[in-house]
Amino acid sequence: MRFKDFVARKLFIEMGQDHIDHIEQWFEENPDELPFKHLFKDGEYRKIIPFESKQKLAFRKKLKDMGYEVDFESGMASKEVKTQRGSTVRQQKIGKVLSKSKDFDKETLDWWSTFAKQTDEKDDEYSIIVSRHPIDVLRMSDHSGITSCHAQGNDYFQCAVAEAKGGGGIAYLVNTKEAEDIEDLQGNEVFEDMDRHHGRERIGMVQPLSRVRLRLFKHKKDDYDLAVPETSSYGDRVEGFESSVSHWALSAQQNVLKGKRPSMKEFARYGGSYQDSSDSRLFNNMFNDEEDAGGNTNFEGEDDYQGQLDQYEEEAQSFHDQYANFDNEEVQAWFDVTEDDGAIVSFSGMVKVKFPLANWIKKPPEGWHDTYEGRVGSYSHRRLAQSSNKDDKNKGTWEEAINQMYEANDGPSDRNIEVSYKGDNIELSFEIRSEEGYHPDDYHSFLVNIMQEYDDNYQGFVVNCKKVLLELGWLSETKIDKWATGGKLFKNFKWNWDEDKHTLDVYSPRQMVGDLKDINHDTSRHPERPGDLDGTNAWRTQGRMNTVGGGNPGFKEFYTVFTQEILKYADRVQQASNRQLSLPGMSMMRNKTAPLSTVMSSTPIPPQISWEIDYDRNVYMKLSWDDLAMGAAAGEKTVAFIRWLDENWTWVANAAAKIFNMTVKRKYSAYAKAQQQPQGQVGAQNNPAQRPFH
């Protein structure tokens, strides 16, 4: 035996003979309790169905939509047509059907041409064995390379036992050549088990490559059941396996479906409680639609709910740990797992915003307020009546504010908000309730698609709420509101507003200003963390990037020249605007939202400049301003200046590139030439503070 085969087989716990004996005894005592009688004949436990790739299945579906039934083995397509003598079925070659149709692109036609030739030359590599035999179902995780929580000794082995006792089926992917060697497809065992067979390979036994569970659903009123495949497979990942099983399950069960699409709620689920996917997802996957919603139907299986409760708790907690660590502490999410005809995961989220108490013109009533499609809950309405002014115009205004704030942020229709008075602020807590979902996968989707979206756009959420409250007369306009025209303060720059300190942080885009590629110097060492520049801070980004700073030639000079140049040019633009002149490449500043006359009356706060150089020796800069006090004249004048830089960022970037060549690159070139002189001729080279990338 090869070592890797030995290791692979020892990664799972082999099925004990006592469990096999237990299931065999149950089978002897209950031979008529096996499910899916509409899929198997009496005495039939297994059948082989074809494996089809997704492309092949899509091809089949396309022809079926055109009214054709396809037989790939014969290469024929049949269609029922009406004639003067009545209805008849006509057959023709698939290639002929394709040649007459305009519904197939060249890629599909080329695929069919290749596929048709291949089918004549060799059989398909894979086949699928669908089984309801209790031993096959019990051993769903007892094969080399196929392991899961259903294996003996793992948490949900009892689910495998429950499904083996008439509670479900299994579909195994196998090699076609091995399947052809099976001597008795309906025998007691057809799948290899080296441990129980004492390490001897037995003729006619096959080794499964992958498996998919077939869940048992029984109709609550009518006397029939359905085999609904799981959406997840275990073992080798072979494209087309799951879709082949799903396609077979739908087409093979038309004898009981009779062309109808029943609702998941018409059935109860049996077998083991463990779920890879919710019941609604299983039905939607098999029927290829989105008709079912709401998670799960009733569970009537043998094993108790505790296993499912533990599973849901573990999976939901895993999703929570991975996706609920939001960047903003004001964005939160939580979940709870309870039992109600099976395990149910309920969950919701919260987004909190707060505004200074002094900025409120009217004070909203404290406590919870619930609304739904314009309706206010009785508790909220009572509190409003008690706290609102007697003037009828003010009644219901808070209801309108709640609805508009939710709508402005694409919130759910079921709305619940808490108003809390906390020190010098009023905090609004917006509950984000899930419209549907009862499975851990639904909680995962809620975190990724809804709550992370709120987290990523939290600043916009606050701005939208403030805009509504300003328009409805609940809040008074602050200094920052006057700048944030249309809810967006800058076009290119990012910013962060601290409501408590009433300060603003602003960051420019990361801008490449040049490179040092053509400078000949020792490249064996890359830049390391430097000392700070005069008036700048060094910074790092993720990946193999490093900072450059004050000990490197030219960066101090760049800072001095650059800051002087942008202030000087801003002054020239304002003077040209006053004379109604135009400078090349610059827009007139008259009628701008941030006129430079407010800036140049005093000197704005200069930016900090951060530097970065990558391993391709490209150099980047980033401008930043921290803790701009919006209540102070200097802060507001600086914001006006920053808005001018933001409006004219292309010019700023071009100016920075020119200044970089004049200062940094020129200094580096001089340093590199000095480094090439013989040792001792340049005293500066012995001074580490003067070396680039020290």
C-alpha cells in the first residue's frame, strides 16, 4: 500500500462491525420500510444513472425547452408534432436539430461536435450509483477520501443511523469501469471496505469518489414521498456531480409530481436532523426556482432535536466569529438558536448613530418605536402624543422621520428604533430585522450581504439620517453640515467625522508621484522604516510595502516646495477668478461652494505627507489632516482649501510628480553618483543618516 493511501484511509474512523450488524438486523426485521418506492422496484436497492457535466445538462435543458427529448447514447432527439392524422413522435439527429436552429452559439455547436465524436470513441469516465440500501446509507462517511461529521465517532453519526433506518438515500460517484465490474448490483454490499474485509480487495467491489445525501420528504396529506438531493457533496470535487443527481431526481419523480411544483410546506422531513442546507434551498435547487422561502418545514425524524440545535449553534457561531467583527462598533449583529418543530436560527442587527443634544430643535421621545409600512405601533404613538407639542402639525413627525431614515438607507419594511439620551448626545439605534431565514446559512447571508454593507457605508448611513432630520426640522445645521453639500463632502478624498469631538480627519488618495528605477545603487537592501519627515508622518500599508522618510535625500525639500506651490497656485487661481481670467487647465473658482477668499485670508493648516515605496521602486504619497476643529476658523478655512485640492486633484498629482523629479529624484541621483566614488572620497557615505533606504 502506498503511504499516501494509508494516510488517507486513516483520516477517518472505519465503521465498526457492530453498527453494520445492528443495521442489518433492522433491515431483516423491516424489509418494507425503505423509502422511495416510486424510484425503485420491489427488491431493488440500487440503480446506476448517468453522470453529466453542467454543460451537458444545460444543453439537454435547452433542447427540452424547444420540445425535444434527448438520447445522448443514440445521438437522437425526439419531438411530438401534430399532423393531419394526429400527434406523432418524430426523431432526428441532434446535429440536424442544431443546424436548423438559431438558438445555439458557435461555442455550443463546437462543444457538441467534439462531444459527439467522444461518445463514439469511449464511455463516460464517471457513473452515479443511487442507493437506498441501509448499509450504503450508514457508510456515507466511511470511505477513503469521504469524511464528515456523520462518520462513526463524530457528533452526528446518529443522523447517519436514522437515515439508514429508512430515513433517506445516498448517491455515490464512481468510476464507470469499476461500476461495470459489479457482479450483483442488488447484493448486500457493493462498496469496498478494506478494514472489514481484512485488507483484501474483493472483485466486483467499487470505491466511491464522492457522495450526496438524498433527503426524505413525505407529503402531509397524499401518500407519497420525494427524494430531494442535498446541495453539498463530500469527497472529490467533480464538476457536474451535484447537478446530475438533481436533474435525475426531478425527472425521475415526475410519476408522483405529475408536472406540478409542490410547496416545501406540504411535506415533512424525515431521517437525520443534520442539514447541509435549509429545506427551502433543497426544494429550490431541485426545481431550479425560488418558489420556497422561510427556511425549513416540519421535521419528523427519529433522532431528537438536540443534535440539530448543537449543529445550528456551532455553525451560526462560526459565521458570527468570522463576519460579525465590524469595523464600526456602532454596527452590531447577534443570533439565537431555538426549537420550534426543529432548530431555528433567529437573528437581527443594529446600527447606531448619535447627534449632540444641543443640535436638536425638537426632542424625540425616549424608548422604542416600531413602524411597518407607515404604521406606528401603539406604544410609540402614545409616547409621541405625550411628548409632542400640542400643535397638530408636530404630531406624527417622528413617525415620518423614522420611516424616511429607514428608506434613505434601504432598510427593511419592519422598522424598530430606540431613542436613548446618553450624556450630551441623543443616540438612535436602528434595528435591522431579517425578512426571512431560519438556517445558519441564512445568518451567513445576512451578515455578508446586509450588515457588512451597512458597516462599509456607515458614514453614508449617518449622513442620510442627518439629512432627513435636517429636512424635517428635528436637527439644526452644524458647521460640517454646511460643507457636506448633497451628503458628500469630497469627490476624491476620504474623511471621518468625530461627532463627540466635533473634529474632521481627511485623507487624500494614494498617489504615485514617480519612481527610482533608473538610479544605479545597491538594490540588495530595500527601504526600511525611517525617521519622520519634517511635518510628515511615515505610514505602512498591507503587503510587502515599506516607508521612506527623513533620512532619505530630497523628501524634506519636496515637502517644502510642494506645500508652498499648492498654496501659491491656489492664490493665483483666486486672483484670476476675481479678475474673471482663466489659467490653463484650471477651473474658475467663482461661485464654488468653497471660495478661496475664505482660505487665503489666513494660512490653512498644511497637510501631513506620508510616503511609501514598493519593491518595484515606485514612490507614492498621501496627504492627510487630523483633528480639524470645525468650530475654529482655521479648521473651516483648511476644509475650504482641501476642497479646492480635491476639485483639482489631477493638477495636484501632476505638480507633485514634477516636484518629485526636481527634488527627490535629483537628490538620489547625486547620492548614487557619490556612492560610486572610491571609499574615503565622500565622507557622507559613512554617515547612515545620509544613506537612502537606510
